[in-house]
Amino acid sequence: MRTPPLASGPDGTDALRPLLASVLDALDAGARARGGPLPAGGPAAVAARVRAAVGEVLPERGDPTAPHTLVRVLAEGSADPAHPLCAAHLHCPPLAVAAAADLAASVLNPSLDSWDQAPAASELEALVTRALAAETGLADALITTGGTESNHLALLLARERLGPGVRLVHGTNAHHSLPRAAWLLGLPDPVVVPTPAGTLDPHTLGEALARLPGPLLVAATAGTTDAGLIDPLPAIAARCSAHGARLHIDAAYGGGLLFSDRLRARLTGLDAAHTVALDLHKLGWQPAAAGLLAVRDPGDLTALRQRADYLNADDDTEAGLPDLLGRSLRTTRRPDILKIAVTLKTLGRTGLGALVDEVCAHAQAFAALVTADPAFELYDTPTLSTVLFRPTGADDETVAGIRRRLLIDGRAVLGRARPDGRLWLKTTLLNPHTRPDDLAALLHLVEGHTPA
């Protein structure tokens, strides 16, 4: 067997062209075989198709058709976020321009742990992270794998600034990664503030802060996972300031409103935070992963500094080579910034803002359809692109059964949430190409699967 070609170097593009043609053909064939938003038959059927396609994982002799075979079976067995009836999670359909840029990142394969592995990528990351931090009103930002890593980093920076006794205070509406991060970092058990209305009440928060000894870190949410709600950020920031508490805002979902002239005001108060989590593989239409943690005080980032002579020797740093090791908890780190930068430059603020406005308008339209149909109950008017609804009079077992039946049949992908103790079906509308007929079809499918 001859030595396989490389993706980069003088012959890289010639080697890639036929492979990319085969991969694109396999993607198309897999999508046609699937025929809907996700594969029919449930976990056992999907597993059987995957096992049959893979066969022996590490055969004695290789198979040159493997790329087409495995990509096809993956495409056939995937949930497709670009399908209008795939609307369960904060799982966006990536823009073609972002996916193309991600291919370039894979081919060039820079690693952002030292300048000599990523000369241009490191400068691009510095430019883009500072620009996105400025959008939040903060000073600098780090690239992360998403909201979970951003939240973990925010708690780590708070611990290093305030000491190991800092206590997290968050609402019951907060993302599960926040209390998990407190556990991982060895912090005291978090204080959980009830949020019966779905958002953190400033008065209730103030009462909690008044009775708790410091130091304290408050985590607010701009875009809850269950319902897409935004905490009252200015009032929460005022309570934090009055009680000397540090403020982190998890805007992994809602942060995309920053691109929208029409909706940006809903994030008023974001600039009062010490740290902000953003996630562009939600309302940014990036292939995962594309997260950021923005910081008000760049001095907080000194806590991440490490020295490894082979990556950032003192004399190299003194000679002017950028020190990248303190820009992440990770060492090897791919240039996720490239797809983000390409998207920002290609679409601009107007283009991205239009996508945000479009999906939020889809949510309003779907909520109106639900409200107009007596067979359904709407949880609340949507704030972002999430709509919660349920068949009128149905019990929780029926609601759960409808969702699973649609999944197993491969007809639709709906989420689930319990914002008030009852089980609701959840649509998270992130596809800007969704049409009014698609929304009506989704509601019709649910009605058709609801027992009489």
C-alpha cells in the first residue's frame, strides 16, 4: 500500500478534491435514505445499521471506500438540524460558509498552544475575541467549547480572585453545568434560589444575598435552556453591586441577540457582569464547538498562566513570541476562531441580525398557531426562539408518549421541559429557512399523534 496522501502541503488540495466529492455524495445519499429529520426505528435500528456498515473496526487491510460508507451511514443515522421538523434542542444547522471554513481549519491544523504552531490563527483569535468581548461591553474573551466550559472557567476565575470559599448563588432556572462546575472546583454547595416564574427574581435574590456571608458569585441567565427566558439583568446587577457579589451571566443561548438591532435591548445589563458566557453554535449558526467566555477585567486571566518550556519559554516570551498557554485550560486547541471570523466577515452584523430576527419571528408565529388551536395549550409568549406547548387536557404520560412516538417513527424531533412541574413539548426554532407551512405541519403531526 502506498503512503496515503496528506491534506495539506503541495499536493494536499489535489488529494482532497476526489475525497470531498465522495463525501458530499455520501452526505446526499445518506440524507435521501433517511428521508426525514432523523432515522426511523429507534436506537436498535440505528445501531444495527451502523454496525453493519462498520463491520470490523480495525481490519487487517484497509478499505478505500470507507469514507463514503461511513459518512453515508452517519448521514442516514443523524438528526438533521437543517430539517424544519428537527426542533428539539439548541442544536443549530451550521451555515455552509462556516462549515467550509471549518474544513480549512482541519486541513491546516494549527494548534493554539504555541505561536510557532499557529502564527496567523493566534493573531486572528486575538482580534476576533476582543471584538466579540466588546459587543458584550467587556474587555477580552477566551475561546471555549461552549457554555459548559465557559461556565466552568467563570467559576474558576471567581475562585482564584475571591478565594476557595466563594459560594455560587443561582436560580433553579440555571444551566446544570453551573452547580456541576462548583462541585468540580471543590467550592461550597451552591445556594439555589427558587424561580417559580422561570426567571431569577431580583427581590428574592437580594434577600438571599443579605443573609449569606461572602464572598458570593451570582449566576444569572440570558436564555434559559427550558424556555428561552432572560433574567432581569439590570436589577440583578444592582443587587449584586449592593451586596458586593460578583456577577456571571450565562448568555450561551441569548447572547446572539447582540447581533440584532431590534432585539439587542433585551440584553441590557450584560455589560455589568464580571464574566459572560457566549455560544455561537446556537444563535450564531456555527458547527460545534464555538463558545466564548468574555471577561471585564483581563487581569482575571492571569490565573490561567502556566509555563512549559517547550511551548512558552521565558526567553521566547521576552523576545516577543506570544504566550498562548494561558488562553485556555486546554493545551492542544484547534482554530475554531476561523469559522467564526469567516462568518462575521461574510454576513456582517446585518446578516447575522437578520437570522436572529427570523428565528425569533418563527417562534412568535408558532406560538400564534398554538394559541389559535383549542387542541393545544401554550406555556407563554416566547422571548427567544423556544416555544413550549402541550395538547389540551393531556397528562404527562401522554405528552411523553407523543414525543417518543414521533422520534421512533422519524417524523419529528421535539424536546421536553418541566417549567411548572408539568411536562411540555418544546420546539427550539433555529432554522432560518423554516416556512410557515413547516410550523403548521409540526403542529398537525403532534395533533395526529395525540390520543382522542
